[in-house]
Amino acid sequence: MAAPKKGRRQPGQGRPGRALALILIALVALTGGMFLSGHTTPRLGIDLAGGTSITLQARSEPGQESAVNQTNMNTAVGIIERRVNGLGVSEAEVQTQGTDHIIVNIPKGTNEKQAREQVGTTAQLFFRPVLQLASGEPAPEGSPSPSASGSPDEAEQGDGDKATEGGDKATDGKSGEPEATPTTQGRAASGALKADATPSPSGSADGKADPTPSPSASEGGADEALMKKFEALTCTDTEERTDAAEGTKPSEPIVACGQNSQGQWEKYILGPSAVAGTEIDDATAAIDQQGAQGWLVNMEFTNKGKKQFADVTTDISAKPSPQNQFAIVLDGDVVSAPYVREPLTGGTAQISGSFTQESAQDLANMLSYGALPLSFVEESVTSVTAALGGEQLEAGLIAGGIGLILVIVYLVVYYRGLSLIAIISLLMSAALTYTIMVLLGPAIGFALNLPAVCGAIVAIGITADSFIVFFERVRDEIREGRSLQPAVARGWPRARRTILVSDFVSFLSAAVLFVVTVGKVQGFAFTLGLTTLLDVVVVFFFTKPLLTILARKKFFASGHPWSGLDPKRLGVKPPLRRARRTVPADPKEA
């Protein structure tokens, strides 16, 4: 076989320098982002940093002993998680224990007093009339700040959900004739409550928007201070949303945020509470049997709530948009904002439109929580120190260090010079893992706990295994009599398939474990999945290009005894050479 021409690359060699440059640039960028963000250490979980553990016991109201059940407890867990997340805590654990207890673990750095107040009280659910409405998204640079809605253009928007009064026949708001089958776009009938969308126009016989401009602060019932708070509010900021809802009373107007059916943030000025959530007798999710409206949320009110609901819908149905809306407010957040076209006096209401089964059930659960005959009492509050976790972490790191040293010793003894490539690759993998974990803390709230550390330690073996597979494929090619550069080029495709299959199985296991488990075990699964992905990146963009470049160096290419690629040590017989013909000193001997 003819040797390749000088300057021509062996097949499969590619451009190793570019791959190395790419991964080095990525590492520099991640490191720079870490320092620019001001976070240079990973965020620690409660078992490593300490924190507060709160045990709540559920108690039912007299005559409602059966209220302490799994469904109501799961609903309560969801509400408490929303509250804790509102405090800016991402690694908190909220889970049931037994049949009537909820355990809340909050990492160190959270205001303990505020957390106890939030998780130890019953959820506050109110129906409040809408006074002002505007976009809660940040305004693009150079554009004017959003004003309260109510203009004709805005009134024409939205195609959200709707609700009709149970037992009453809805009529079309345009002509007064009975409405036919309602559309899936949610064009509401007379008396409808249209949720999670820009409000429908009201107040005109032809159904068009009232041309009256948006009401001023005084007309809408909002004072100047509240208007300033409303105009400055950005709903995409978690802290701003939480601060806006703090310290509000049912009898006072408030500023609040909510998301519409398109997932866009909207901000509201809301009037005093018209109906308390405790006046909801029942709320359920159901699918429209006729199939025209999809999933629905049905509400039934108590006798007192029936009158209050009739009064508020009678009052706001004649007002222009957006004041013909009322907001369903849970713990200061708007979970739905229907609008009204005519009074609803039957004591029941039905919200429908663009719901999925999950979103309908979520809203029904939230509405039900306001009426749950449950209260929670603090059974115990324990301050968790990081001492135990620190000792366990130290023991784990020692075990991981011993394992790493044993792996390095094995690589040096067995692979000699090749072990240098493996060690540098392990360091590259460790650097990428560390920087990404640090950045994921402020980005998605990732916290490093003990199981996550265990996942990182397990990843050492997975990463080392990939190097060993590659090295053995190259050594197999050398045993077949090939020189190093062709051996690397031919051994890589075979090693690549094995590495990808192995890492895919590891990643699949981590993904399944992450989905089916909760709490700390998810930290192990997440770290294992992350390091498995990084193993593929390091092997493809660092280990293979580095070995390709070093294969051109004399130390490795010549099969030096300490290179780990010595043909004699690998059992390869050197090629036969012709014996040199010696010239006798005496010409006569020739």
C-alpha cells in the first residue's frame, strides 16, 4: 500500500487543533462568566450549608375530620412550595410525611421568621375586582412604558378561557339572541367569565370596545402611591412580585401579577376583596361532555358567597374593560382573571376555554384550597447545622480522593505516557463540571448536596472508562502491526461507538432516576447526567484531538518504552530487517 503523500492527513484525523481551541475557549468563557457573576463557589444544599426544618401538622375543622386526606395534603404541599419559591428559595424541600404531616426544609440564608410565617398559615384566596391592567413584561429599550389597558385596540385582543353561570342560558352579547356552540377561541357569551386573557369589551350593544380612555387612578379607585407602585412593577422579577404582595390586607386595594394563557406576565391594580376563598363550597375540573369547550373548571359558592359573588358581578358587568374583570388571587398572585358581561346570580360559575387537563386541575385545586377545612400548626422547628453534613462531605471527599489516586496510579502503571493524556482530560472534565455547577446555582437554583457530590465521584469512573476504551482500541491497532498515527485514526471510530453507547446508558439511567424520584436523590441523578454529557464533550473535543497531536511526536510515535505504546511490550514482533553485507578488509577474501 502506497504511503500517503507528504502533507495529506490520515483519514479520521480531522483538525485536532481546532477542537482543542474550541473546548479551551468554552472553558475560558465559563470561567469568565463565573467571576463576572460574582459566584465562585457552588451553592450548597441544606445538608452542607445548614438551614431550617419545619414540621407542620394538618388539623381539620370540627365536623370535617375526613378533610385530612392525600388529595388535600398534596394540594397544600403545592401551595407551600409556591410560597417558599416566592422567598427566592430554590432548593427547599416540601413533602408529606405520614398522613397528616408536612416537612419543609429551607437552606441557610433564608429569613427564618419570614419562612415560618409563610409556611405556617393557611393560604389566602380572594376574589378582587380589577381596577387597572397592563403588561408586566419589561419594556424594550427606547419604547414608552406600558399604560393601563382599556383602549379599543387592547380590548379587541385575547382569546382566552371563559365561564358561564351554571343553570342559566347564556345569550350572545351582540344581538341578544341565544349563542350557538361557543368557539374554542373563547369568544365569551353574555354572562361569561373569560379567564387568562385580555378582557373582552363590554358596555356597548354591538359588542365593540368602549372608546372611553383608561380610567385615571382616582377614577379606578387607586391612589397615587399605588399607581406609582403599579407603574414601577416588573412581574418577571420574583423579588418584585413578592414585595408587591407583602403586607396587603383584604380590605385594601393591592398591586399583583399573573400570567395569561399565552404565558405572558400582566400586572394589576385590584380593589378590596369582594369574596373570600372560604366562600367557595367546591371547585372541580371536568371536560365538556359536548366537546365544544374542552376542559372546564366548575365553582360552587356557599349561601354567603353566592350573594357576594352576585353583588360583585352585578357591579362590574356594566363597567368598561378592564374593570369588568375580577381577579382570583392566591397568596398575592393572580391565578386567573375572568371578565363578566352580565350578573351571575345562580351561585355557580364555570370557567372554560384554553385549558388543558393539567391546567384545569391546577386551577381547581387552587380554588379548592381556599375552601379546604384544613389548618396547619407548627409541631416543631429545628435548626439544621452543617456540621453533620460537613463531616459526611469530608468523608466522601476523602473516599473520592483515594479512588482518584488509585485510578491515577493504575493509569500510570499500565499506560505510562498515555496516562498523562488521561490525567489532563480528567482535570479538564473537573474544571468544566465545577464552573457549570457554580453557574447553575444562580441560573436555575441548583444546589450541591451530598448525593450530588456522590454523583460527581461516580463520574470519575465513567470518565476514566472512556479513556481506557479509546487507548485499548489504539493499542489493538498497534498489535496488528500499524504505526501510531494510522492506529489512532482507525481505532477512534471503533472506540467512539463503544463510548457513546456506554454514556447513553448512563445518561438514560440518570434521566429516569431524576424523573421518578424526589428530593436529594434528584441531585445525584442530575449530577450524574451532567457529568456523563461532559464526558462525551471531553473525549470528543479534548482527549481524541490531544492524542492525535501527540501521536506525531517522536516520544509516542517511536514507541518509547515509557510511552505506553511500546510494540515489544504490546507483543508486536519488530519487522525483519535485511542483514547488512560486510566488505572484507582483505580483497583476496572477497
